[in-house]
Amino acid sequence: MSDEPLLSVRDLEVVFHTERERIHAVDGVTFEIREGQTVGLVGESGSGKSVTARSILGLVDEPGRIEGGEILYRGEDLTEDNWADHRGDIAIVFQDPTNSLNPVYTIGNQIEEALRIHQDLRGRAATDRAIELLEDVGIPDAPRRVDEYPHQLSGGMAQRAVIAMALACDPDLLVCDEPTTALDVTIQAQILDLLAELQAEQDLAILFITHDMGVIEDATDWVNVIYAGEVVERAPTEALFDHPAHPYTRALLESIPGRTDPDERLPTIEGEVPTPTGPATDCRFAPRCPEAFEDCRSVAPEHVSLDGDRSAACLLHDPARSDGGERQ
Amino acid sequence: MTAREDPVVSVQSLKTYYHDDSIVGAKPPVRAVDGVDLDIREGETVGLVGESGSGKTTLGRTIIGLADATDGVVEADGQDVTEFDAEQARDWQRRVGMVFQDPEESLNDRMTIGEIVQEPLKAHDWPVLTVAVEGDATVRGSGVRPAEPDETVDLTVGLDGDVTVRDELPLSADAVTAAVDRSGDAPTVDVTVEKSRAEIRRDRAFDLLDRVGLSEQHFYRYPHQFSGGQRQRIGIARALALEPEFVVLDEPVSALDVSVQARIINLLEDLQDEMGLTYLFIAHDLSIVRHIADRVAVMYLGNVVELGPTESVYADPHHPYTVSLLSAIPGSGSPWTGERITLRGSPPNPRDPPAGCPFATRCPAKIRPDDYDLPERTWRALDELRVVFRTRARAEASAAETIKRLIGLDVAGQDLRETVSDLLADHDLPPAAQSTVDAAVELAAGGDDDAAAEQLREAFGSRCDREHPEPYDGGEDRTSQCLRQEAEYDGVAETIRARQEDEP
Amino acid sequence: MAGAHGPSSDAADDEVTPETASTILPTESPTLVWVGLGAGLLAFEVGALATFLVAILSDTLAAASLPGVGFVEGIEAAARQLPTLLSRETVPNEGYWNGQRWVGTFLGLRPEVAWGIRVALVYLYALAVAGWAVLGYRLYRREYRAADWTPRDDVIDRFRNHGWGLFGLAVVFMFVVMAVFAPALGPTTVDKNMRNSYDNELTYWDAETDSVETILVGEANLASQSRGDGEERVGPMEYDDFGRFHPFGTLPTGRDLFTFIAVGSRISLVIGLLSVGLSVGVATSLALIGAYYKGRVDLGMVLVSDGVMAMPQLLLLIMLTTVLKDTWVAGLYSGAFLLALIFAFTGWTYMWRSLRGPALQVSERQWIDAAKSFGQRPRTIMRQHMLPYITGYLLIYGSMTLGGAIIAIAGLSFLGLGVSPPTPEWGRAVNLGQEYVDTGSWHISLIPGLLITLVVTGFNALGDGIRDAIDPRSDAAGSDADDGAAAGRGGGA
């Protein structure tokens, strides 16, 4: 692992322009991924995690626009329309495999197309490579499956095929946008195993986006918790689960059923994720935060460094504003 | 949450098959529910878990009467729900409720919340108030009828003209007058309700919205103005409108965020306590089921493979599928200690389930025959080979392949040999086994995949491949469908752990 | 939290701006006044109305060849005696120049002015009736309806803000008024100018002889034909040699185009609306039933509709018109009714095909299941949960078919089928003028052609407006930040 991060997102801002307002879907998100590392981005719907993923690939569509910050891939800023140069370096796997595959082409056709574009492979060579890729992602009887259509595959198999397609361009970074959400638990376990295996074999860096804390715990080395367009906490996975520093992270972990006594009521977070329509002037979690105090409603918290590289954007940890950090 | 021994619904050997509606070339039916026995007792929550395609939703729909049963009985109050005609089914549906998975989809967005919540009431012309008179009397009046025995009584009328209204009704006693006429043989009671039915319905809707944590102002809004969690509350209010005793919750929180999930689950638990409801909670998320369910039924390929009190099942699962499911819960939420069990492949096609145990194709604790002494990974490779043959046999051959085969261009055979050699590359098979495999491969290369699969099954199959296990009584109100419950075999968990240790 | 957003146009609005009865009608008994106004408006047209009703009665009796025709004819004659204030008799425009002044026209005004006044009065009257109806609705909403807010109020509010829909409503209103008041709108009548032109005389000022002369209308028509340029045409807003005013010019036969169009609007609209209405009705019911029950029911419908589609429409038309020529059905409304039936019979299949897809789609939605789960009846499910979602398609296809039907009828009269001359009908005017499109007599084809386009556009716009009005999601005013939130979540899970 070199010191230079593979991908570094700094102060990313993505704004959606609607008729009535500007929505800051991503509002100053900063994080890094190093080679061979798996970094998680976890948050609820509307938190801006998928928009972040799409920005890295340059896939933000109208009315959304990247309005600030930089996305550095090996030191080169992608936001200056450099995506085309790195098409093969970063690949994405979407949530619903059946939507990511074109139903009128065989799996083979689709992988071969990716191979033609990124590796200039054609004909028999491309077919052989496609079969190899399918075998790599654990599809049995690949020589036959390569000629099948997406509807002939089960959900898990289809997601494997999508991953094979993403690998066709031999990427350094794989962005997985809720890759297991549409799948059953046993299939989810297979896909998580597969990703871990691929990572070990090919030294892939993975950005793992999900709303499922359990998946994050299993699959990632580092976690960024995102809330209303902002990263509120970043930490090594184990540390985060042991001692969540931000009240939101804490509440999120507590509200997962199965971790608490079934006879007790589940702890909840009242209210809903707000839609950020302007620059932050306060802590966006304050209205729902059980530990909010006066300053939370008037100061936008900055990230405070905590022990072991981790940080949290919460005034509770700001020594100047509260008695600071006593919760760790 | 004490479960009494009195089933509200009793499902007995229920089968629900989906047939294609086409006139020509009918495929075998989808065996969505394939012989399920399940009692749902008054006041309890039964969690029904399984993967997609396991038939859990179909089971719920069959109980409600939304899907037609192919065979078997769903008994409620001594009647068979599957035999109901349209009117009886309507009457049954009046007494049960259903909450659907996707709050974006389950509310008609052209209707206001008020209309949505009132719709079940309107559909059943609610309320026709049931009247009980102290003593023997004839009841007259519009919108009322005498209460049948054992029925909930809405209005109780004394022979002095005193009226008591059931608490749950949005009706005050002042709005009801009862005139008692003693001139005939038996006294006649004339009941007049001052409040119109529409008004009672509207107030009932206000009540319901209040119960699920919404307010009166929401009555006039449209679904698209609400968030997912709020929409699910509306769906719950609608399901409870007719005061059902039994509610089927079909993945009610799967489409929601964790923090919203927790609130909906709390709401469901509160409502159960307040109204004495019985739930069938369908879910694929085992953590949620653990939290909410008193008993859990695990479904696989149309069968309930394990059934028992939730805590006991989670602490000591008897069926290998349950073990695998629990171990697959990501993160620290899993009660399984040790290495995660990753099941191979996907569930078989429910049009063509395996002849023996439905789980045999993926089972990590499958019983192996004594004929060969092979390491577990070799057994798995052989199993996988059989799955390959079966899949090939079921796959529709493309026109190009058919022509190639016809003119003798044996491309498939070529691929097949590659696949087989890949699969069995680093396994040492005894000569007898090897020759069986070779013979099967030749059969498959010749186009008869079915015979190849059959040959492998004959040679390497075990009891699990031949026998559909019956439910074994595991004590403590538990049953499971696994041959390993028989005394002669090792337990499921220990087998799995032992096999995991053998693996590199 | 979406629920925290300001109320959409719901009850709260009504309460904030209370419309008391006094602002609707400044009186203590608004209903009574409203009824009085209605009676007053009715008085203007009592004669026409009575004649119309009796005419329908006698038509039906005659068609069914029942006894009592004579008696009804007596009533009809009596009904004609009732005064109609907005009639051509009250405001006449047909007169002649006697050398010094106009004789026989309203107040001695020039015919074009007199005609203009009559048309203006008719439209004012129609507007007054419409206003009266709106007043009645508001009165009902204020005074009699139990609920102070229903979802329909939202529909109306949305429609009121829908410019394109309002345009459509205005166009459709103009045409309906034209059809209803056709006899009073034309500068002359069908009977006098077309059907019995040689039985009627006309007085005019002959410039050559400097005297008032009389001529048969038929002969006057021959001298007022539009068949080319210059002298051979009587264009829009021109007088012919006999002092007759032609707002839209004349036909190649010398007949008055405006009268032709005004009266023709009745037939065209009746056939168009009736045939489209019938086929929409059949197509919608079948689409809903097929989508609800699916499987074999749907398959059966596909077979039937394919069967109907396979029949050549034209041959069927020729066959049926011939076979049914002497039956009472063919007699109804100069054969227009029969035509509408045949068009509907052959037309529903195409519409059903277009509606089937959307209907099947909506039948898969979960709220249908939800409704089934509490025992809602199939008919209500189809009406309440499926119909609103295919109404949009239905309105679009319906309004597009309407234009096709009007043109098709024209084609049929060209073949000698359909509505027989001289009964006016739009398509025929287009046909008649085809030869002269590149001459000075362009107006013959162009004006009715434009009108057909306008009507179709109008119905289309109205359809669009209604479709948007019944969809709460198109409610721009009411959703505040909800749409915004949805957009923000666009990429979210």
C-alpha cells in the first residue's frame, strides 16, 4: 500500500436544481480509498450516498450537477471531465442486477462488448476471456452460461454476471452501490464472499455503498457514515462498531433489531432525514438528536479528530464547545 | 404475549400451485406452497421467513383468500377458507387484514388518505350496528341489526331505553335513541342513530389515523405527499379498519430505512397489545423476526422446514437451512458462532423441485452414502456436477444449438468436458466412481442430460436425495423436516462444524 | 417530514377564505334566486326547447311506426308557436335593399350587422347559462354539501390552473354551442337555402334595373357559386349579387358555407362523439375486465377483437348501410346514428388494443391486491383503482379518433354512403372544395378543414387538462418540497 490514496474525494458538492429549490444532495463529502482497501459509505435513503457513487463515475444526470470539490484518482481530478480517460479504471456494480443487464443480449455478448471497448479483445479471444471471467465470479458451467440471456439467470447469478462485466475492464476500483440489497441473505453471503475473494486475488479497492450496517461490519475496513449529504463520522470498521462516536451512528446501530432484547421496544430515531436545501448552518441531525444542545442549532460542526485516525462531525467532541469526548 | 392453544387459523397440508394460463404448451405448475402445516394461535405473532421464491408470500395470500389453494385446508372457526364462495370469502376478508410490502405501491395515489382508510369500511357498508337487548325483544331501525350470539355487540339497550355504545366506536350514546314499545307480545325496540354512516366512517378513519400516529389533517392529503414510513402507517390503518382479529404482514418493513423500520415495528407491537391482534409476520430479515415473533416458521421451496418458538430456534436451529440462514445474517447480529456457512448456488426451480429433501441440492449437512469414502469437497463437486446436468436438461436449447446437435457439430459436448474437468480437476475419485462419472458425461455429451443426472443420483445420492423428510417432533413445540433428526445420524450443527474443519 | 408541509389546496384553504353565500348571491335565499335566474334564462329559449323535445318524440314514434304520430305533430305545431327570443325571427338578418334602406332586417341594420348581433347574443346567452351552472355548483358546494371539502374540489382547482385545458374547454364550448344553436346561427336555413331552394323565393335589389326583384333561391344560388377566382367566387365576409351576406363565403353550389358548417357541426359532432363515446365505452369496459381477470378472459377478448379487426371496415359499412337501409335504425338522424354505431363497432378494437397494455400494467399494482384483501368488489376495484389510471390514455386516444371519424364520414359521403346530401356535414364541405384549393375559392376546403383541426385540438386539450386534473401528482401548487425531496433522493436507495 502506498501513501498516496487511490481515490480521494474532497469537499464534493452535488446540487440538484428543481423548479423551486436547490437541493444539496451531497454537501462537502470527503473520504479516501487506498489500494486494496474496502471503504464503506453507509446511510439511509436520501442521504446522498448513491449520488456520491455516481459522481465518482461521472454519472450524475440532470438536474444534478457537481458544483464543488474534487475527485482525485491517483492525483488527477476527475471533475475536470477526465472520466473518459479512466473509464476502465473505475467500475460500478448497481443494486438491481436485472436492471443492469440488457435483456435482449446474452451475458456473453455484454461482457464481450466491455472487453472490446476496454481491452480491445474480439472474437474467440473475447469469448474465452468472458468465460474465464464468469468462472472467476463463480458461475458454474460458464461455457454454457455465456450464451444465456439475463432472464435465464437467478438474481444471484445475474449479480455475479454484472460483477464479471465490471471486472472485464480490469478496474483498480470497484464501486458497489448496494450490490446485495436486492438479494436474499444466503445469496448476499455468497456475493460478499466473492467480493472478498476478488479483492484478495486482484488487489481491488472497493467502495461499498449500503444502508445495511451488518453488511458494512462484514465487508469493509473503513466506514464513512453519511447523513443528509454530509459525512458525519469516519472510522475503522471495528472501532466504529465498538464505540460509535456520533449520536447518529449510535442511534442507527441501536435501532437494528436483533441486537437488543426482543422483549424491549426498539430504540428509534424520531423525525425524518431532512432534505438539505441550503448550505449547512447548523448540525443537520440536531432536530433528531437526543443529545443536542443549544450550539448544535447554530453551528455547523466541523470534523473533530479522535484517536486512531477517526473523526466525527459533532460538537459533543469539540472540546471548545462541550466537555468533549467523554463518551468515548 | 402468551400464546394460547387456540388456533385462529389452522393450515393443513396446504398446496398452492400456479398454473400457466396458456392453452398450448403448458409448463409444469409452480409449486409455490407444497404441503404446509401451520397453526396460528390467538394473540401470537408467527414469523414466516424464507428467501424469495420460498412461497412465504403465497402462503399468506392463500390464507387471506387472495390465491386459490390447489389442495389442503385452511381452517378458521371450523370452516375451510379454501372452499369459500365469493360472498363467504368477502366475509372472511372482513375479519382479516393484510399489510403489504411496498408502501409506494400499495396505496392508490389518486385517492386521499381519508378515502383509502375508509375504503374497507365502505366496501362492507360498515357500520351495521349490532344491538343486544337486555331481555327478549325485537330490534328495529335502519343501520342496525340484532346481535348474533358470540358476536361483538356495538349497542347494548336496556329495556328502560338506556343505551351503551361499545368504546371502540366513534359514536356517543347521546347520538342513539332507543324507543321501547311493550304493546306486543314481546317488547320491540326502535333504535335510531342520529349520526349518518358516512360521519361514523369518517370519525372511525380519524380514530385509525390517530392510532397509527398520524393526525386528522392528513385525512385530506394524497399518498405522494408522505414518506415511506408514513405511507406504511396508512397501510396499517387501512388493514385495521374493519377491526380484524388476524393480520397478515407481508414484509411490512423491508422497503423502509432502519430507523423508520424500528418505529413501524414498535407501532405494530403496540397495536397488537392494544387490540389483541394475531399476526402472521412474513419477512426475509431474520433479525426483525427474532425481535417481533413468538414463533418462527422457516420456509424453503414451498415447505416449512422448521417451526418453533423463536428464541429456541435461534439458539439451537435443527434444520441445516435454518442454520445457514442464521449464519448468513451479516455483521454481529448473527447468533451463529463460528465461520459463516455460504450455501452454494440458488434454490431449485419451484416448477421442478428435487424428488427428495427440497434442500438436498444445497445442504451443508447432507447425509452421504456409505458406498464411497470421499472428502466433503469431492462430494460437493459431484453434487455440483449433477446440478450442472439438471440445469442443462431444463434449459431451453437455442435454435442454433439444436441445429448444431442435429448436424453433429458437437460444440456442447466440448464445453461440457471442459466444465467437468474444471470441476473435478483436483479431486481424486476411486476408479468405480470415476467410471460412473465418465459414463454420465458421455450420456450428457450425447444430449441426454437427464439420464446423466439420474445416473449420478443413483451412484452418489443418499437418503436425502430420495426421501422427502416428514416433520420430526423436536420437543418444546418444535418440528423440523430433516432426516438428521433421526437418532442414527449426527446432529446438524456438529456435522456442519466438523465439515468446516475438514475444509482447507 | 412531508406531513409538516403546508396544506395543499385542501379544506384549510376554504376555511381561510370563507365564501359565504352572500358573496355568491347577495340575498337571503340564494337558492330561490338561483332557480329564478334559471327560469329566466329558460324563458329565452322555451319555444326552441319545446320544439326540440317534441321533434325527438315524433322522430322516435315515426321510427318505431307507433300510432299517435298525428297527435304529436299537432303538439309540434303548437310548440312552434311558443316564442323563442333568440331566434332568427326575433333578430332577422335576411332582408333586401330597396334603394334607400334595408328592409326586413333587424332594426333596418345591414345584414352582416344584424347577423353579428344574433351570433353575439347566442354566445352571450350560452355563457350566461354556463355561468348559471357554475353558480349553481358553487351554491351547492357552499350550502348543501355535507363535506366542506372533497377530492373533486382539488380536481376542479387543478383544472382551473391548467391553461391548455381551459383553452380546450373554450374551444369545445364554442363548438357545442354552435351545434346546439345551429339553426339560429346561420345567416339562412338549410331548408330555405339547400333542401328546398326551389320552393323558396328571395327578394333583392337589382342594381341593373334599379328595382326590387324576386327570384327563386335555387336560381340565386346558381349565380353565387364559388368555383374559382374573381367573379366566380363569393368569399368570406362578402355579399353576393342578391344582397345575401355570407360570413364564410359560398360553396361551389352557391349555397351558404356558414349555414352549412353550423348545421353540419351537429351531424359531425353527433357522429363523432357518439361513435368515439361508444367505442371508448366498450374498449374501456373490456380492457378493465380483461386486465382484472386476465388469462382466458383476456385471451377471448384478443380473439374477438382480432376477428373484428380482420373485417374490412369499408365493406362492412357498405354492406350494413345497404342491408339496414329501410329499417328504423337507418332513419334515425339521417343515418348518422347508424354510421356512429358501425364506426363504434369497428373502432373499439383499436382503442381496446391501446388501452389493454396500460390496464394490464395497473392491474399488477399492489393496491389492487390491497383492495382485494379486504374484500372490495371487482366492479369497484375496476372503477376506483384501475379506471383513473387509464383515463389519460383514453382521453388522448378518444380525442384523436374523433377527428378521424369526422374525416371518415366525409370520405363515405364521397362514395355515396353515409350522410346523404343535402344534409350538411363538414367532411363533405372539405371534399367539395378540394378542386378549388389553389384558386380564389380556397375558403371552401380551408375553413371546414381548420375547424376540424380546431375541434380535434380542442378535445385533445380538454382531454389533457382532465387527465392532469385527476392526477394529484400534477398538482404543482400543493406539493411544496415533496418533489424536491424526491429529486434529492433520486440517486438514493
